Amino acid sequence: MHWLGFLPWWLWVPYLILWLYVMATLIMEDREPADTLAWAFALLLVPGIGMIFYFIAGRDWATITEKKKWMQDYYAQLQAALKPFFERNAAAERRFRQEYGGTYVERLADTMAREDGLGVVTADRAEIFPTGQEKFSRLKADLAAAQKFIHIQYFIWEDDELTDALTEILKERVQAGVQVRFLYDYLGSKHWDKSKLEALVPLGAKVAKDVVSISRLNYRDHRKIVVVDGEIGYTGGYNVGQEYVDGGERFAVWRDTHVRVTGQVVGELEALFAARWFDQTKEDVCTDEYLPERPRGDANAGVLCQVIAQSVEDYWKSSRRAHMVAVGNAAKRVWIQSPYFIPEVGLYDTMINASLSGVDVRFMMTGVPDKKVPFWAAWTYFRPLLKAGVKVYLYEAGFLHSKTLTADGQITAIGTMNMDIRSLRLHKELMLWMYDDKLAYRQERLFEADIADSHEVTLMDLDSLSLTVRFRNSFMRLLSYFI
């Protein structure tokens, strides 16, 4: 830090004290040695820039959050508000234990409930949408029919003909007396004008931006949630824009997966929306007014479901761990889709272990990238997978944006979490897990249909890469944490 000698003492002395404090904090956090050493070298070799990057991307937010009493108090309040909801859904929990007790599926559900406290409930109906046309046509109809409230949360909300159509529906519903709350990720949506959305505010709608603090811009809200009247819920991979319907100017096809659910599981989506809404507005909407009414009909009917979510603030990163439990315990097959593949080491090793043990592990990502850096970086992870027997596919009909997992023909997960380090460690994500063989069958058939539009990667493909390309890919792997 010889450059400090050029600064007056009243500048470099406080900086030196801050630098020592950050170094001591970094060491005391007991992270993985490789992570600690990487940040320590950055702070030593380029202290000014390293310090900026550390405060933007390096702090341990799980530890910081634990010390914030107001957030802990709210989560305790949230759990108290949800207690009656889960009590009236106790029959679904009992049914789940009867059907899956003693199996890894039970352990999977318990892993997910450990942090979020979101247990097993039912969906009266669950529908998988593999195209934007299906998803948005149905969404428009549901929004137009709303009677009480509409809660919307998206990572990206563009400014085009699709968002115009949806905004007009929201305008009509607000004027009809329906409550509308709209939350979007600030950084994810910053490229598009929001004046049309903001025009809903004088009419009575509430619009908020999520993750606006400079210190947290690296940790985005990547979730997609729509809740209508506490009866209908949507989540999955689709953001909102015309390109997600027809591929836009960049892609021949936009291949994604979304799910529409009705029934009690909508309450878990509402709870996640409520937590982010409260964080930004301090308005509590996790009350009986916004949760589903008591279950109707037979508890043995409907789809057993569970929502799992995580963020950089969460201690266990439950959604990532759920993938590890499912992959690591599958007996026959586990098939995964994600547009990106820059895996966390634990999940990566779990995929390899599963395949080495004889499980049919398949992974599919996009072969037509929207971002070159993660696409190039992904190639550096393929060789160990292929040598272990994992089948790797690149979808080439257009851009593949689906985030799905199926295991053993009985479990299906659809949501927002990519198989990359940003989703697995940094972003706010969610996955809807459905314990139902019919839905698993549906998703596996979609996966097989996508294989027909994919190239299966081989060791020969990897061996044919030039030294320059291999170096480029390895270098991009180093940058992938930040991009």
C-alpha cells in the first residue's frame, strides 16, 4: 500500500484502520479458505479497488442480517402470521408423511422447511406452461378477473406491447377497486421506462423498487411471483416482455417454463411476496386478508407442493441444498435445465457423485446464449461431468431459460434459480417443488422434446477446442462471479 504515502495522514490513517478492520472481519468469518485468500489478496494488491469490490460483492450478508434485529423481528412476526395457515393445512402435511415417510423425499421437504418454515401444502391444480404465449394469455385472463387484490413481483419488466397490455389490465382493475401492489428489481429493470407503471400510482396502485441500496446491487431480486385474490399463483422463469413470447429480435424461440397453481400453495408465494414488500415499504400484507381461505374438499386430493426460497442473507441457502438432496438421493434419474452453468462446488460434486453411482443425470443449458461470458465459462465444467457419465445438452432452437428439475419420475421443481453461482449464492430465488408423478411425467416429456432440439456435448467436442478458446473459457470462469 505504498500509494498511501502520497496521501495526507488524515486520509491514509483512517483508511489503514478501515483496511485492518476489513481484513480482521474477513478472517473471522471463517469462510472457505480459497474465498478468504482471494479477497485478502485483492485487498492487499489493489487495496482501493479491492475495498470497493469487497463492500459491493464481498460481505457476509447472512452474518450481517443476523445482527439486524428489525429483520429478525419481522421474520418472527411472519412465522406467527403463517402459523394458523399451516395449522389449517395440517392434513396435507399428514398425507405427505404417509406417502413419503422414511424416503429421501421426506428429508428433502424437511431440508427446505428448516430455514423458510414453508411446509408441505396442496395445490388444487398445477399447470406447466412451456411457452410464453400460453403463460401470458392465461395471466391476462386471471388479472382481468381479479376481484380483491393483485400482487406482482418480477426481476425484469420491459416497456413494450406486452407490458402495455398488462398495464392496461392493471389500470382497469385499480379503477374497479382492486388493490394492486407491484414490485420489481431495480437493476434488472433499469433499462426500461417505468412511467406507465408509475401512472398507476395516482389511481391507487402501489409500485416499489427492490434492492436499491448501492451496497446490495450485486444481490438482486430474481424472483417472479404473481398472486391474484389469494387463489391463483404464478412462478417460474419468465420475466415480462414481448421477447419472452416470440424470441424478439435476438432469438428464433424463447424456451422457458412457468407454472400456474391454485389453492393453498398460493399462500406460500404470498408470504414470499410479503417479505420483500415489507422490506421495501414496511407495509405488512402477510395477513388472512391476503392468504387463501380454508382448504376446501378432501385433503387427499390435489397436488402436494412446497415453495423454497433463498437469498444472500439466508444462512442455509435452502434452495441450493434442496437441489443437492434431490440430486444426491435420486435412485433412478435426475434431469435439470438451466440457461447457465457455473455451479457451486458442492452441487457440482453431487451431480458427479450421482452419475458415478449409476443415476441417469442429464443437464441441459442454452446453446444460443444471451450472455457470452457465462456461456464460455460453462464449458470449463463439462469434462468432469462427461467423464462421470452425465449427459450434457445444448439447446439450439433458440434461447433456453427454463429452471427445472425432475427426479425419479415423482418430483418436479420449477422456479427462478439458475445453476450458476449468482443464483446459488447471491440472488433472491425461489423454486416450487411438486410431489406428483403426473407433473413429473409432463416435465420429463418436455425435457425429451427439448433434447430433439439440442446438441449432446461429447468429449470429442471438448478436445476439438483450440488452446485460445480453452484459455478464453477459463479466464471467463474467473469473471463469472461478477457478471
